[in-house]
Amino acid sequence: MKKKSESFRTIGHVSWQGIPIEMQMTKKGELRFLERGKEIKDPARFEQIVAYLKEANQ
């Protein structure tokens, strides 16, 4: 029997370096970013987007 995976829901969109990025989150708080429908898996790029969002919120 397959384990049910957490479903992500879209919480917003942001333009980062001219690229549209979709932000998604699970109920448990797991965050992911999608670029043109594909998940961003590069940890360095992920951290750059998070840093950009933190700076924009100050």
C-alpha cells in the first residue's frame, strides 16, 4: 500500500530575477518553489529565493 504524500497548495506567486515563481506549502509547513511548473531542487537557488523574500519583507 502506498503512503499518502502531503499535498501542496499554492500560497502565492513572485517574480524573481524576471522569472515567475510559484510558492506552495503543505499543512505541515513544508515549502517549495516551482519555476514553469517544475520544482526547484537546487538548495543554493532555493536559499537565494528565500533570502530575496526575507529582504523584500523588511
